[in-house]
Amino acid sequence: MHANIRYIKEFKWFLVVEQPEGEALKEIYTTLVINLAICVAITIIVLTLVSISLSSYRKKIDTLRGIVPICSYCKQIRYDKGYWSKVEEFIANHTEAEFSHSICPDCMKEHYPEYSDDEKL
């Protein structure tokens, strides 16, 4: 038996309620089972999402880790299906990198010798 006691101020009485243990434990057990089921469902959803994310990143890493066929002249990269794309497009499609173009000092001297001595560039 469980006893629940409350004081009733207006009457200056104590109210005592007795409840069989079986009913209280049954409600607690039902709540526990529902909470465990919710936790299992959430865990399965999270594990599935993590697995999908890891698989996606693993494919990107394998692509970047493996041999990348690149043209020795124009530096375009060949995809699996035989299509060619610029290096910038390939890296942008397979990573989160973004590009900003500039000219290195050696290329500046070779292609723009008239500006190569300019210190502003």
C-alpha cells in the first residue's frame, strides 16, 4: 500500500489516501516502457543520419585520396563517365573549398612582364 497525505487548511484536517501498490507500479512501468521506446526510436534515427553522413564524407575522401586523372596540358580533370571539368569545379564539387583567383609572381613575370616590377600587384 502507498499512502498519500495532504493537509487541508480550511478544515484543519489531514487527508489520507491509500492506493494499492500494483496500480502505482503499473503506471510507472507503462511510462518507463513508453520512454524507452521513444529513446530507442530517436537513437535509431540519429544513428541512421550519422551513417548516411559518414558514407557521404567517406565517398568524398575516397575521391580525393585516389588517383585523379588530370590533363597534363590544360589541367582539366576527367570524371568517371568521361566528362572533363576544370580543377576548380572538381574541387568545389567534392569539397567545401571556394576559390579566389590570383597570379603568382612567376606567372606574372612570364605572362605580364610589363607589370611584374609593379609592387602594388
